[in-house]
Amino acid sequence: MKDVFRIRRMWRPRSTLKDRYDVVIVGGGSHGLSTAYYLAKNHGITDVAILEKSYIGSGAAGRNTTIVRANYRTPEGAEFYQASVKLYEGLAADLDFNLLFSQQGHLTLAHSDRGMITATERAEVNQLLGIDSRVIGLDEIARLCPEMDLSQDVTWPVMGALYHPPGGIIRHDAVVWGYARGADRHGIEIHPYTEVIGIERSNGRVTGVETTRGRVGTDMVVSATAGWSTLVADLAGVRLPITTNILQAFVTEPMKPFLDVIIVSSQMHVYISQTDRGEFLIGAEIEPYSTYSSKGTLSFLEYSARHTLELFPQLERVKVLRQWTGLCDLSPDYSPILGKTELEGFLVSTGWGTYGFKAAPIVGTTLAELIATGETPRLIAPFALERFHTDTLVSELAAAAVSH
């Protein structure tokens, strides 16, 4: 009878570290797990160890706001995230895991002439790439979100919006669990509570890593550590043009569902969605100071709640349930840094700011291809670290007015 009630683990317990692996991935979040999964699934590379200093999904993957979209401003960024959205659309079936992906639309509100111009520019870039994105007026906004206050006697009246129908929300912890289970079933080893404290180099290439559980030899190390990326790169002697800031968010107590689109206001620096549990998830811009602190602030709660009530005054008496912060690694042009570095065998996935979670599938796919073939995939070529030396930046600031 005991076997009848035995619960199957999501993935195998941590095993003993081997002396050597073909690939070592630093970071057990969505990027590290997806890279490992696609290494095995697409290329048959399974001698891989994922090393995570805490529990799996403890970093940015577990502290984000779950939004998935592709309506970016640059052609390079929009095409890249469009590929990720398409992978997300089939990911539940691929992983055989319910990810609670809901594509009910994404509205970026415009409150000024400049806001309307920016929305129009983004829509044109998106449409040229076949991305479903267009500028809409008040009538269609009211149809999509009748609960929102669209009156004109407010501080920032809504003039229009950039509407992106494929945008949606997905259960972030389910994505982590699904990728971890998928990687594990392919034979990849997952090692939580295993911190990398050194990266060995010889003659310009990686030779191994030192961990809190001993040394591991390898010719390939992938850093997929979000806010800690500069510290990991320092171990390898690689300098990254990255600063780390925190992003705050909070959720309210559950309510009967009435908001089925994502609402973003660039001018008010707030974004709002309702989760599958009925909670209102509210976030804003990253904090303007560099820090590794995990403490939330009262000022964030105050201005985020105020702007939320300007759009949804009916939430006035709803209680805040919990608040959290996450680390964001920002590059100078607000675009990621992906792929090779000057140290042979040391790859990075960094500079995501607040965009990392929505890119997880395409990051894993392209990095796995790079590792397996040695060739940089076309989609990630514009995001190479060397662009900061060749002055070929990919400025995504226009799509980053609100960090989500």
C-alpha cells in the first residue's frame, strides 16, 4: 500500500558531483535550465551539470512579473522576443507540463502626443516583422478593458494605446519546474546549494570551476545568473558593462476576475495584471540606484498604488497581500548580452534588466546551438558583448519605459 501513495519527485535528488562535465551551467533559473534542456533535446548533449547556489528558481525566475510579449522597438529585439513567444506557445505541450499561459493581450497606454508617436513607431517595426501589434483608440480600449477609467478629467487622460494581442502572462514557477523536470528526464544533473566560488583558466580558455563542494573540470561554462552576472564574470576575469538594480512588485488579496488584459502606463510607470489566483499584480520602474538589497520600500508602494487607483479606482479598498524585490542586470543599451566572451569556453546570458523571463525559451535554444556547433546563431549575433567595443549598440530604451 505504501507504493500507491508514493509521490514522484519533480526531479532527482542532488547527486555527488563528478570530476568532470562537458558543460557546466552556473544558475538554476529559467535561462540555465532551458539551456540544459535544449542541449539534451536538440543536440543530445547530456553530460551537463547545473550549479545553483540556492534552491532551483530562487533568483530572477522566481521574482518576476510573468509577462510575455514581443512588441519591442528595435528590429533585433522584436524578432528575438517574437521567436521566444512562439516557443512559449508550444512549451506546455513540449514539456508535458501545464504552464497556465494566458495570451489575452497587452496594452501600453499613451497619455501624450509623444506617447502616441512612440507607440506608432513600435507598431510599425512590429508589423514589418509580422508581429501582431497596432495602435488603437479609446473606443477599442474601452471594449477590451471596460473597467478602466478612461475619463478625461484625470491627471493623465488616456489618448490611445499600443495593443499587442499575443501578449500574456504565464506561471513563472511552472516554467522553472517544467524545464527542470525536462532536463532531469534527459539525464542532466541538477545541483542546488552548490555555489561556484572560482573559475579556472589556462592559456585563454576555461578549464574548470571551483565550488563549495569541490572542483569540477570542464571546457565550457555558461553564466546564467541575472543580477549576480558581474560577480560570476569577475571569477573568470571577464569585465561586463552591467549595473545591478532592484525591481519591486506586489500583489493584492484575491478578487473575482475582471481584468483579462495586461495594462501598462509608460507615463505613470506602472503595470497591472490579474493572476490566475485573482490577485492583482502591480509593478513599476526599477529603482534608480544600484544595490543587491532585497528590502521593499514604502515609497514604491505609495506611488504604485496611487497610479493604479487612477486607472482602477474600484481597487481602493483592496488589501496588499505581499511585496517582493528582484535583481535586474542592466546593460548600457537596455539589450541583453548573449554568447561568447574573450575567454574561450565562457559564455554569458546577462544584461536582461526586466526582460529575462520572457526570453527563456529562445535563450536556451540559441545558447544550446552555440555550444553544440560553435557558431553564433543569427538571432543572438546583435547581442554580442563585443558590440560595446565596435559601437554597434541595440538601444531598446523606447520599449523599456516601464520595466516588465
